[in-house]
Amino acid sequence: MRPILIAAAILILPSAALAHHGWSSYDAAKPIKVTAPVTAVTWGNPHGTAQVTWNGKPWAVVLAPTARMEARGLSQDALAKAKSVTLEGYPRTDGTAEMRIERVTLGDKTIELR
């Protein structure tokens, strides 16, 4: 039984590692600051996500893991109900309308995500 478990772990672990992406597809040399309305929020792992409308087009927003956001005071409900948020982060290097967020400001409260 034990050899079967070891073999299964050897087969499963690399695929789990590949499923989690790196951050090299985001341009850390070009930070952006966006103030925009939130149009959708998804709370899940490995990262929460949101949608905002900025400069007339929808942007995908990659947040932090949900446990980290909640521990730092950002809830799904607060983000979803926000009329407008300020997001600071990095755009994708390929020009896709997507950004990785470092911090979120709701009203007068700024939450560091990384």
C-alpha cells in the first residue's frame, strides 16, 4: 500500500506545482494605480479575483489568497459592495487587461496584499 501512495504523490505533486502560475507575466517595472468601480468579485483559491472597468474596458484583477486578505481586513462582501476602489499593482507584460494587485484602498482604508 505504501509504495502506491508514494507513486501517487510523485505523480500528483508536479501537476499541482504547474497549476500555480508565477508572477513573471506581470511587469513589476511599470506599477499602475487604478481607481475604478468593481463589477465582479470571485473569492477562491489559489487567489481571489475581481473585475473592474477602467478606461472604458473591463480589467481582470488578480488578488491575494483569500485567507491572507481576510486576515488583513479585506472581505469579499466589502470589496463587492465598494462603489469604487483604488488598486495598486502591475499590468501583464503582454498587454492583456489584467493586473496583479499589491494593495487595495476602500474609502480611507488601505490593505496590503503582498
